[in-house]
Amino acid sequence: MANMFSKIARQAIQGLMRFNELINEIAAKGALFSPFYRGV
């Protein structure tokens, strides 16, 4: 049971990291989203 949970947790963390990298790339490019990022 714990083994299954750690596997899911690891996948979730990897997914979040990938998502974060994507956001950082978009923010670095200063695309249309930059006013939105400043607002947040």
C-alpha cells in the first residue's frame, strides 16, 4: 500500500515540476501572459 502511494507521489511531483518548467519558460519569453503574471 505504501509502495503504491510513493509511486503515485513521485509521478505527481514529476508532473508538477514539468508544469513549473513550462510556466517558467512562458514567463521568461514574456509572452502575452506577462501582465497576468505580474497581477498574480
